[in-house]
Amino acid sequence: MIRIEISLFLKNAPGELAKLTELLAGTNINIDAITIQDASAYVQNLFEARGKSLKRLASYASYSSMRRDSAEFALIRLIVDNPEKAMDLLKENDYLFDSKEVVTIDITNKPGEFTKITKRFGQEKININYVYGSVSDSGGKCLFVFCPEVVKAAADIFKDGY
């Protein structure tokens, strides 16, 4: 299923995540999936992309500053039950965020099920940029979020399940 993922930078300090989740909970917005990473990894990817393309996207001083400052922030990716309402709320509270379409799939929690999904992506020649998911008790359903290069094509191959 195609869903909207919200990405935002959050100050990497005690209590900041609680403020964000309290804001969402206070307006009855449920978080279905979340991933948090040190933003310096995100900035490191910019450096690597620059190195591969040999194109400078910013001055060396800017890169150094970004690398130093990025350790103070975390990159948060969220799937919520009401993304439009969540984005309005984030705007009202001056959060800087972005949104994009991703594919979410409910997967049974047992060996080999994730393999079935990733094989289908490979057979259809669809690259996965990143993935994160949840776990449940054995036999329960897990929600996995995939960010493929071609969202519509990926969603179409799983429209009737996997």
C-alpha cells in the first residue's frame, strides 16, 4: 500500500522525541512506524554522493559545518495514521519536515517471509533505497516500510499481497 512518510530533523537532546510524540498523541495521531538515526549518517551520504559524482554541492567549509552540526540532530521518519493532519500540526509548531510516498507491507513474522518480499523487488528490478519495520510476536503481523526507487510500480506488484 502506498502511504506518506514524514521525515524531519529533531534536536538530538533528551525530551525532544517526547515533545514530538506528545504533540501527535495530543491530537489523536497514531504512529504506525518510526525510525530514528543520527543525522550525521545522512550528511555522510551527502559526502559519499559528492565523492562519487566528483561534483561539489557546497563549499568545503559548508560540508565541515554540516558534519559538525548534524551530530546535534536526528533524522526521524514516521508513518502515521493521518499524515495530512500530522503535517498541518508540524507546520503550526514550526517543525521543518518533508514528505514522500513509500510502500508499506504487512508481513507475517516467520522465517522466509521478508525474503519473499525482497525477491519480488529484485525480480521486478526495483531497487530499495531503505527499509525499516516493526516486529511482533511469532506469527503476528509486522509493518515494513520500503522506499523503492519506483513507488507506484512497487505498490502494484504487492496490491494482491505477497
